[in-house]
Amino acid sequence: MKPEVSISLNCASLLGWTTTSDHISTLSDIAKKVGVDSLGFLPFRGMQNYPFRRPLSLPIEYIENAWHPTDFNFFPLSLIQATTNPSFMPWDAMFPSRETCQHIFSKIRKDTSITHITHHFSDKSNTLLEVNPGISMSPAGILNRSILQGLSLVFDPTHLLSSPDLPGWKNQLIFFSPRVSLVDIKSPNPDIISISKELGITSFRIEQRAPFSLQIPISYNEQNLVNYLGDIVYRIRSN
């Protein structure tokens, strides 16, 4: 009997659907329809009135800090800053200002059922550490410290450590697997799904960035999004 698999959708992979609370609700409904179990959020522009009057159809399971928010809540000004200032990327405009992002994050973090995914070691409760080069520690150092702190890990195959002894995502996944509780799915590669399951890891987070055409939150795209997400969910559950 196959172990039960849990699938979360990181809504950052569909940033266009996070600009308003209505779009977020629609995205949640689509994700639930295709078999997603939960959602992962950042302090998106559409979350400024969180908690929403109408509860989402799926629970929020994970929260992360905003990547690199601009200085403005007003979208046109954010877009100008994100596209003209070389320290930003265009998609940074999809977040409100730093202050608003922190306010949203703090409100969500008050819900103790929601897990914070961080990129550095933390002693706060209900936290997962995503392995990444910015930790500036050896693989053994990260693993040993996570064991000492009782901290579980998130494995992202695009955030590999520089380690001659552990080349490639497969070696690093196997090495960290005793502490890994969540694996990010960034591409259609079925190997990372099957190997994760062989290692006893059954929780996955969809982080595959959707094509630009699907990022536009219009009704015409809803069935296309059902097909797109449904295919990813099927591959995760069937491999």
C-alpha cells in the first residue's frame, strides 16, 4: 500500500492570482478541485485584508517572508520601482510595501497551525528550515544542527549547496533525508518524486512557476489552470 501523500501549492508559483483576495479565493478553489491539500503563502498584495470575510476552501499550511518588496503599496509605483531599479526584479512589484508585508506576515504567524518556512536557523516553534547556500554552513553542519535543534528541513532541488562530496540534487536529498519533511517540486522531473517516496518523504510543495499565459487571473484561464495543476498533482501522486 502506497503511503499517503500530502500536496501543498505555493501560490507564489502563480503570482498573478495573488493580486486580490477574490483571485486568491478562486485559486484556492481550483487547487482544491484538482486534489491539492493546502496552500503556501507569502505576504501577497491580495492579502492586505486578511483574514478574509469568506474563508478559503483550502487551509494555509506554510508562510514565508516576502522576497524583496518595494517601498510602495500603490501597484503602479511598485511596478516602476521594480522595473527601473536594478536591485529589484519585476515580480517584486507583486508584493505591497515592506511595512505592509511585515504586517500581513505577523497576522498570519499568529495562527499557530501555520508553519513558517525560513531560510536561516531559528529557535521559534512551528518552523521549517529550507536548505540553501545562504546558510553558509557545510552539509554536515546543517544536518547536525538541525538534529540538535529538532528542526525539520525543506529540500529545494534548485537551492543546492556547493559540495564536491555531494554533487547534484539526488546526493544532497539522500544526505538530508533523515531530517527532510517537505520537498519542493520545481519541474516535471518524476525522479525527485519517486526517490523522495523511497526515502519515506511524502509531503510535497508545488513550486513550478506557471507559464506567463496562465498567470493572468481571468475566467478564461480557470479551466486551463485546472488542467495544468491537475497534471502536476497526478504526477506527484502516481509516481
